[in-house]
Amino acid sequence: MRVVTWENGQAVVRDIPLGPITRRQGRAVLGEDACNIIDALKQDPYLPWAMRDAIDSATVWHRDSPEIDELAWLLGLDGPQIDALFVAAMAI
């Protein structure tokens, strides 16, 4: 993720790697309401088995995972919001 900040009157560009985060870190940043939605999704009979398995058993979340993109869509989050989630989770 490329971040631009303003320091000493100049724009500074930094690349921040969006490394893997733990499930606990991600859920902590998402908060209770979003986690309740994710947990309720597991009961949806139309949810693909692979997604249900990812929700149940993934201990590490990778930003480039298709499941993360699908979860983002289900939660109404866009790419920059998911990037921000990973940045915040990496700080925990």
C-alpha cells in the first residue's frame, strides 16, 4: 500500500507492506458488529463451503486472498478500507 504523508513541507511517499495478520488482529479491528455479521454468514446455506471453512478455520489473513476480498464485499467495505484494516491490525 502506498501512503503519502506531509513532512516538513514536503510530500513523502512510503510503501507499507500489508503482511499477513492473525484472525484475532483482524477481528479486533473489525469490531463486534462486523464480526457478528461474519459469524452469521456461516449459517447461510448458499455460502460456498470454502468461504465457510475460511471463516471457521483461517488463523492468518492475507490481504491478497480471494476470501478477504469476498468478506470485504459482504461487509460493504472497499479496497482502501480493507487496506486500512490490515494497517491497523498490524499495529496490534
